[in-house]
Amino acid sequence: MKRSALLLLTTFLLAFLVACGAEAEQATDNNKSSNNSSGALPDQMTWSVYDVGSGGYAEMSAIANMLTGVTGTKVRMLPSATGVGRMIPLRDGTAAIGKVGDEVQFAFEAVEEFSDQSWGPQNVRAVWAPTSATGFAVRKDSGIETISDIKGKKVPWIVGNPSVNIKTEATLAFAGLTLDDVKIIELTSYAGQSDALVQGKIDVASINPTASAMYEADSKVGIVWLEMDKNDAEGWERVQEVASWFFPRSVTDVPGVEGEITLQGHGYLIASYEDQEPEVIYELLKSMDENFDQYKDSSINLVEYSRDKVLTEPRGIPFHEGTIKFLDEIGLWDDEKQAKNDVLIERHQKLTEAWDKVIEEAAEKGIKKTDFQKYWLERKTELVQ
């Protein structure tokens, strides 16, 4: 009888302890998920970003601080000064999203550094698309009035910076010019174009009109920007043959501009790979939108992150599924945009099929690794229209 009573008591105590443990575990889980409204955002995220001191780093830091304060999600930043350096954490899954430049477009198309056999076409997606501008600035006393006048002039080529150089090629293309029509001057610094322009080492700077260095150049010698007429359909068709993700963009309140001028626009993207969880992307954008006032004044360019200013038409790479859900919810998505997105997704499939075919061909023909990139780019033109 005593043994039965002892057994019953032991069973009761064990059940009580298990129940208490379960309640404690549930309370812990609730504390973890109570940091954000939906529970979709993880406790910690890692973001790949531009190097410390850059505008991109400052912008993402402001958003990260807001996110931590509002949802409790902690953000670890992985800074890099190079495009490949920013793409690697995204590819290997270390980072969920990245603040990237044209390298994400290059990765999608498997060009530039990403035509190497270790890369190939990457299944990347645009998460959020604030825009930026670039164009040609000349000295006010240069006598250069149009992009056509650049023929035979000294044009900068930034060593190791294909993201800048492709913009230069595209701007020249607007006027029907190529690199063969100008004198290439190699520079090692993007910002160094300002001093080079002032000193007469180059005749034109290919740069963002809001770059601080251009305010200094304007104060020293006076500068003007060369218009890219938004109504010049043939000019813009040539631009987009160089890079499909460029488009007309009006700018105001920049050095050397009175009123408004149209230059070349491009998405300065937050991006990820396709396999990022849609609900995480959706909740991230929802937090960024609902709490925009908390971070919009932290950096001069953060105003471009507003839902009213971001690019919502797919250009160059498709939008992420989570982004589409958010844009559709706020009335910024439609069937036409979905159709363009579907075309880009289909293009990735074609690129991947072509890449696999070329890899096989290269092996069969014994093409050296050092020659592969050239072979791929030639075959890509033939295989992917």
C-alpha cells in the first residue's frame, strides 16, 4: 500500500515537473517571437553591405537600427569594398540580403567577374529598389554641350570597377558612341574623377551628381551636366542594349544644375537569392515601410527608400516573391509588371541551360580555365537571345 502511494506520488511529481518545464519552454519561445509582430523575422539577420564609411553602409545601418528597435531582430553587417566580396556571403547563405551595386546584375547575367567557372548565372532577386543617378559632367568652359561632343575627348576608365565603367559605356551609347570613339584615361579612384576634371586630365566625369566631390569641382571651375533627353527613344534603346537596367531619371538640386535635368537612372538595390523565405522578405519590407519616418533622415539618400520613390518595375533581375506580395498589398504591382518579372525568371532558366551546355563544350574541347570566360561570352550571345 505504501509502495503504491509512493509510486502515485512520484508519478504526480514527474508530471508536474514536465508541465512546468513545458510552460517555461513555451514562455521562452513566446519571448523570442514577441519581438516582432508576425514572428516571421528571425532573432538575428546578417546583411552584406558596402564598406564602412560608404553611403550604402550608412543607409543599411540606419535601417538595421530601426529594425532592432521595433522588432528586436539584431542585424550583423558584413562590409566589403568589392562587388564579388558583397556577393559571396549571399551565395553561401551567410547573409540573407545585401546592399549591392551592378554586381548583382552581372551575377544574374554571368558577365564580368561572374563569367568565371566558379560562378555562372546566379538566381538572384531584387528585394527593394531605391534608385540613383549617374551621368556625364564637364567643365563649364569646356565647350562640350552634348554627349555627341565627347567624341575624341578624354574619358575616365576606373580600374577594377566594372559597375562604373558600364555606366560610362551606356552613356556614350546614348549618343551612338563607343569606347573606340574616345580617349580612355585610366584612373584608380571613382571619387578622383573630380580632381582629374578640375586639372584637365579628363574632359568628362562619369559619376553620381550627388557625389560630394562634384560640389567641390563646381565651386572651383564650374560644371554642367550633359542632358539625356527622356524622349529620345533611340538613344535609350542603345543605352539598354548595353545594360537593360538603366532608365531615364530626373534630378534636381545638384551642383551644376538649375532646375531639372534628365540623366541615367539605375536601381541601387537591396537584393537576395531566390530561396530566401518570402515571409521574411515581406515582413522586412513591411517594417521598413511602416517605420520609414524613424530612419529616413539618418542619411541624405534614404528618402529614395520611400514606397513612393522606389522602382517597382522589374529591370535586369526579377523581384523576390516576398517583395511582390508586399508591392501587391500596397497597390504597386500589376499584371504587366508580373509579366515582365516572369520573362526575367525565364531568362535565368535560359542562361542556366546555356551555361551548363557551355561547361560541357569547354570540357569536351579542352578549353583552358583562362580562356573559358571569353568562350562563354561568345557562346552566350549565340545561345541566349
